[in-house]
Amino acid sequence: MLTEPQTDTALLALDRAVAEAVRDRLVAPPAASADTQAISVRQTLAGLTLAQSAAVRAVLGRIDAAQGLPLVVWGSSAQVLAADRFGLSARIAAEPEQALAAVRAGSRALMDLTPAKPWWGRLLAEPKLRIVSALPDDRHGTPRVLMVQQTQPGPTGDDRTFWVTDSPSADTRIVESLSAAGLAATPLIAAGGLKLFTLAGYVQAEDDRLSDAPGSLHGIIGAAPLF
């Protein structure tokens, strides 16, 4: 015989509370900027377990997808990580240039880091396009994809900065040179004669510590918060 399912009223009340909170949050105004949003998210996640944080990030990411700029993704990793964080609302670009063109037109793009397509080097010549976030965004993970937007990221209190150079020196020599200037650098990827490093903290483009940095062509292309 079939057993009629029984409603768990306590669980239903909790689910309804989540639904109502999401509804209210969707009609509230979005964060004023990416860095303001990052600070708010960090405060929201304070004290949560990894599992709890993952669930909250998924909800907040879908709210961001609904309220924020249109999202374009390029690359297999970007598609997976975008689906996990923002849902399935992103438009897929066939090539990096299509994704960057969408950013120039007012969208934002989540793009793979791959030596086959060193698109990130172009940002040296396009200061209006900046990296504003990176996934994974925990302090122990290595970035696999970068979010590009037509805005200048600001400091959030816990960030990593992205710096490009054309120096032919070994990564260890570049790291040592930057360390002597007071900057903690980590090699991330190299392609097309360019190298991408992360710098600990929020470093401004005009920082004097970078004035004698290795390479004839180098510069900061953005920054991303850590959680």
C-alpha cells in the first residue's frame, strides 16, 4: 500500500524563510560596486562551515546573476565554475576576443587561464578592462578563471593583485626582484612571451615598488578579493 507523505512543518518553515529572504533580496538594490559586494559577502560568510559557505555562495551568486551585468563565459573551466557560482544564465563565447568585446559593450566575462590563449596580456593596453575576481577565490586555491569587467577594482582588505611582465628572466629571479622591493609574488601562467603573477594584497598600478620591476613591458591588470 502507498503511504501518504507527511509534511515536515518545521522543515517547510525553514524552506519558506529561505524563499522569502531570496525574494526580498532580489527586489533590494544591488551592491554599489564589486569591492563593496565582496566586503559584504565576506561578512555574510563569517562563522560558517565550508558546506554552509558553499550553499550561501550559490544562492548569492544566482542573485548576483539576476541583478548584475550580463555574464559571458569563455573556456571549459569558466563554464563549470560559472554554473556552480552563478547558475546557467551565462552566454558562451567561442573565442576570447568575443568575450572581451562583450565586456567592452557593457557585459562581464569569466575567462579561462590557459597558455594557448594569453588574452590577459591584452589588458595591459586596455586599462578600462580590469580583472575584478578570480575563481576559485579561497586563499588556498590557484585561480583557474578570471572575471573581467569594465571597472577599476578597489581594495577589500584581503586581495590578490594580477601583474603581467614580458621579462625573459626565470620566475624565481622575478620573484626575488619583487620580494626585494617588498612585494610577495607567485607565478601563475606564462604564454606568448608574457608572464602573469599574483601579488599578495591590493597593489595600485602606480605603486613605486613596481617602477623598477623586471621587464620592458609590465603592469597591473586588476585585483580580486579572497574569501
